[in-house]
Amino acid sequence: MWNKFLTETDPYEKRLYISALAKSTQPWILNRYLAYSLSDNVRSQDTLSVIQAVSSTVNGRYLAWYFVRNNWSVLLSRYGTGSFSLTSLIRVSLKHSAQNWSLMRRRNSLLQTPDAGSGTRAVLQAIESIKANIQWVNSNQNGLGTWLNWWITH
């Protein structure tokens, strides 16, 4: 499927391949896919699509975050600090966090990264979103568990 993605010329079909490749449940495949997205064989706009596709899956959300964090300087040099794409990437890669440890690790990591430019606001908004997710989980997990158990048993 990777080779079909590389040779596809129709933008719609290319997006379908990007999405399909991100659906793997194997972390090593997702990591390889993320790494390949920075290669010269992949257009720069497709790199962002790959990262976003991987981060939108349960199996890939943390892998995509670590990939962004570990390749931050490459992404900054490729897209620049004023890039809307980079801002969007930050939002997507932090979107699904709802755990205190996740918030602390990501906040500390982001504070140690080079200047995010226009992405700084996205980082701060993502941190607020993580805090809201944590608060929602803390407020609703017991009630939600009770409700789910009731529906399962009836």
C-alpha cells in the first residue's frame, strides 16, 4: 500500500491512502510510517496529513505526539514558525489527552521546545483543552461507568 501511496497522483486517492496507512494497530508500522513521512519521497503537505492521520487513531495518538516532539526542529525548519499548518498539527497531536501525567509531560516538553511562533497559542489552547478533558473525566468517570454497567446488564 505504501508504494501505491507514493505513486498515486490523484489527490483524493492519496488522502485515502494516507488515512488507510494510519489505521494500522502495530506501533512499529505507525512509527515507520511517521518516519517515512519526512523522506524526500513524500510531499511536505502530505507529511502533515500523515501525522494528523496517525494522531487521530487510538493506536497512534501518543506515537504521533512523540514524533512531533522528537522532530520539532525539523518540522519548524520545514514549515516555519508562522505556519497555519504547524498550528493545526499542534492542536491535532494534543487533542486526545485526558490524563494528568499526559498533561504534565506534554506541558514540560512544550516549554523546552524552540519557539513555536504562531504555534505558541495553539500549544496554550491545547494545554487548556487537556485540563478540561482531565476535569471532565474526573467528574464523570464514576457516573459513566455506572451507566455503562447498567446498559450492559439490561
